Amino acid sequence: MVKRICLMGVSLTVVLVMTALSGAVSAQAALSLDCYEISEYHYLTKAGQYYDALCKDAAIGELNARYILATPEKATTGNLWCAKIDLKDANSNAQTDGYYTNSECKTVLTGSEENESDWTEVEVLKANNGAMTLPSWSVGGSFTGTSGAGELSNPSAKESISCTSGTNKGGTESSLKLGTFAIEFKGCTAEALGSKVKCNSEGDATEVILTVGTWHLVLKIYLNTDQRDMWFLVQPIAIKCTSLVTIEVKGNVLGEIYGLSSTKYGIVVNAPSGAQEITTFENDSGENVATGLESNLNKGSFSAATEESKENTIKTSTETELIN
């Protein structure tokens, strides 16, 4: 629904209420695939695939960097977790750089089996492994905003809807952590029946798609960086693109929010290479919550959809800031 957090974005977004923010998964539940720092790094022995904490700068050769893409699956001691390595290196080559024999991370591989498993130990921020305080606004109020072009796509169904712009409005409830929104996407069309056709939500004007719902401020810990996101829970929506084509959308979507001034904030929802960029967040128990959109065509089966939206901003009615 919107490219960086908030309620704008020019794709359709339709989001179903998923799980309560104060989740109740066991603290021992696996965390998400992410970039983590190797515990007790040793060059060419116990190491990773990336030089940087975002896992963007790929190492030259193996076992000579401090960071690795992995999924922490079992807490070992303190903030250390035994993690399963993503079995592709930074250049998409199959590889195993594991230091331990299995998911217990107790027995070290030696001899010909050295670094031939997919298990290693990583450091996980305490906030990822325990209770945390979710972000909030310092002051409540209403907001209005605009969006640039955006697109909702379903790669497997080969369907997509594009909109050229959008406007939004909403407000904040007393907790300062959630509120309501209404987004009106404009200039919405789809490729159907071999040509471009106009689309609209049922009951709305031609090329207009209206979405309403609630939003929650949530948090994702990316190593030592707090990423504040907005989780959009949108009422299910049916979109008509001629009398022969109906696309339904459901689920939920995350967007990252960032400050431009004390009254203006940007939002980004990104889906590079056909995959949603932000798909999880941590609730106030420190557990990961998965998110996602789905769509169908003419009452068919639902399958995964993505949303990408550009140039989203909101302007608040009073000066405020994101805290925590």
C-alpha cells in the first residue's frame, strides 16, 4: 500500500487483520532470515560472507568476513543463537560455511568436515530475543498526504494493477501507536484481455480504488539498527476491471517510515525483483510476526502478491516525532 510506511502508496493494498501485536510465540521460536554478526569471529575458521552489517558488501573468498545471512533457530547462551546459514553465498553460489555439526552448536567440525555444515553461531540483539517497547508518536493528531505511482502484482497469476497517484488521510488514537486511514488511489488500470482496462473498487468512480483500515507502528531490529515500520490492516477489497475481470486482495503489508521534518514523514513500500522487501516485524514480546498480501482473479485461488509504491508522504496536523 505504500512505499515507506504509512498510508499511502499507489498500489492497492488490502489487508486483513493478522495477529495481535503482543504475540505469544515462545521466546525459543526461530527468528527470521537476516544479516547477523558471527560470534567470536575467527578469520578462515569461524566467519561469514559479508563485510558489512547489512549483508550488502560481499566478501571476496570464503570465511573472511564478520557477517552472514542466516536464520537463528535456537538460543544457546546470552544473546547467542545457533543459526542455519542461507545456503547461497553473496554471488548465489551454493556453499556451506558452518562451524558446528548441527543445530545445537556444541560440537565443532574438524578435519575434512571442517566448515562443511550449514550451522554457525551468531549474535542477536537482546531486543530480538525478549520484551521490547514498540514505537509511538510523541504527539497525536490527524494527517493528510499524497503518493506517486505504484503497482500491485501477483507474479504467479500474472496479474497487476497500476495507479498513477493517490491521496490519504487519517488519525492517531490515544495510545499514539495506532490509528485509522483512508487512501484513495487514482489513475488505476490493469492489463487484461489483451489490452489496458480501467479499474475501480466496487461502488467508486472509474480508475479510483479506495482502501480503508487501521495502522500500527511496529519495529524491526536489523542488527544494531531500529527500523520503524507501519503495519497496515486494510479491509478486504474487490476491484473491478471491466465486467469480466474482478481482482480481490487481502492480507497485510509493511512500510518503513522515516522523518523529513517535524510535520512531514516519508513512507516506502518496496518489492524488488518480485518479492516484498519488508515481510516481518517484532511485536512487544520480541517475537517475529510474518506479513504478506494475497490476491486472486475472478474468484480463483489466492496466491502471494506484492506491492510497490513511490514517493509517499504524510503531513501531520501538529509537530510530532517517532520515539523509541
